[in-house]
Amino acid sequence: MNLFRFVQRDSAERYLSVVLLSFAASVSLTRLFLSLTGYPQIGGGELHIAHALWGGLLLFIAALLPLIIANRWVFGTSAALAGIGVGLFIDEVGKFITQRNDYFYPAAAPIIYTFFLLTILLFLNIRRFVDTAPNAELHKALDQFQDMLVGPVKPQEHELLESRLERIASDSTSMKHAEVARALLKFVQEQVSTVSPTQPKSQFWLNRLVRKITVRLLSDEFLRLSLIVGLTVIGLLTLKNPIQVLFANWLPPAVDFFLKNLYSGRHIDATTLPVWFNVRLVLELIVSSLLLTSAGLLVAKRTREGVRLAYVALLLSLTTVNLLLFYFEQFSTIMTTLIQFTLLLEIIYYQRRLTKG
């Protein structure tokens, strides 16, 4: 038996998504709160209790909870606390990498964004990896089985556990796993009474309404139209900096004022890194052209070409352009980045729909 063979936990993808969302929210809301309140400090005199300490405390609690509590809900709680904790901790990375403890060090924002990108890369790899080996399936079944020991489970969860155990029990490659699965399956089938009752009528109608809205929102036509709008808006926003530089002498004062105040928050002067500022402008022109072209292809109903081009443009923007944006425009570009991620996820979903179709 290989004790060092890693087995992916059931719902690992969901737990990691909670970490990602809470991490992003933690950094964003912390920066917003500090900006609105004038960067207050907890403590007095020589004392200053930095929020990195609160982040460390939450990370410690997140590590302790799954070691102490056996219930499965603890993983979701631990994931949320870990995401918030690492967000509070890494938000002060500027203090840790400079001799003068500079919270506003320009490179801090790109470092935080890079860390977030690496976590997303881990999430995508976990999402793509599916381990169907008998011992991995049995691990997942045992994870689900814990919920049944605690209390009533939903009918769909009961059916999922039963079907998973039936697959393991019928697998002839591992007799020991099959025997364990059959024993567990007998217990599960005898515990029908522990299945939670069907949902009340009001909840039934609510779920039905939600399903109808979801079906409408995920229709091919709605997805295409939403992508056209989203890609056009992001493409035009990406032109903001190139237009200000290339047409600086011809822009009306009102337009120039609007473009300069389109993003709020701290900005780093272009003269600090003139070469990289120019590289950013060139990349923004390229990405904007690709985004607007992809939107045009979708308008012309050349859907496959438009989606493929939009995927390349957003990937280039998220992995390259945004690193430079987070340096020069700091955290004021968070909202744009969030929209780009949303569009990328929508495109990935739409591509799968087109492939199946």
C-alpha cells in the first residue's frame, strides 16, 4: 500500500472556491475600508496591532478546526477563515519586503495579484483532475457517509452516496474495497428514514422559479448578448490609458477629466518605470483590439471564432496586462479585474456548450 499517494477530498473544488472568494473579498474590503476611514490604527503609543496579526489568528483557527471537529461542515468554515486570514495577512506584504515597512509599496499590489493567480491555477487543476480509482471513490463515499451519521441528509445526497457505493461494490479490481462498500451500502439502504423530508410547497415553487430564471440566463442567445456587452465595455475601458497618452493634446478638457477620474484610488506616476509603462500601453492596445474584434465576431454570429478570440484576449489581459495595471493603478483596478474573470468563466462555460452542441 502506498501511504504517500494523494487522494483528492470530496468537494475539494468547492472548498478552494470558498478560499478564493473570501481571499479576494478580504483584500478588496480591507483596502476599501482603510481608504474610506483614513487608514486608522489599532493601538496607541508604541503599540500598533496590524491586521496581519488578525489574519494570522484566523489562519491558526482555520488550521485547528479540522483537527478538532469531525463534522464535514468544518471544511467550509475552515476554507472561509483561511481565505479571510490570508487576505488580511498578505495585504500587508509591502511592510514585510521593505526596510521602511511601506504599506503603500507599489509592488505590493502585483505581488498580491500574482498570489491570487497562482491560487486560481491550483483551483483549475483540481477542477480538471478526476480520480476514479476505487480507493479514491471510497474516500469520497466515506466523506459523504459522515453526514448520514450526524443527521438527516437530502434525498439527492442519499442517492449520490448510494450510487457511488454501488459502483465500488461492483468493481472486481479491489475485493477489499468492494466488501467495505457492500457493508456501507447495506447500512445506507436501511437508513431511508434518516433522509430529510421533501421540501415544503413554498420552497418548491421558489426553486422552480429559480430554475426557470437560470435556464433563461444560460440560454445561448442571452450568453452571446451578455458577452457582446461585457467584451465591448472592457475593450473600451482598456483603451482609456492609450487614448490619454496618444491624444493628450486633442482631448477636450471634459473628456480628459472623465478619463483621469474613471478609476479612483492611488496611482503610481508613469515616470517611475517609463519602459514598463510604455509596454503596458502597447499591450492594452493589443488586448483592446482583440476584445472589440471578438465582440464584433459575436455580433456577426461567428460565435466560435469570437469566443476563441475573447478567451485569448482575456487570458492575456488577466495574466500580463493586469500585473502592470496593479502596479501603476494599484487596487483601483480590482472591479475591472473581477468583470474580466466573470467574462472568462462565462466564455469557458459557453465554449463547453458549443463543443457539446
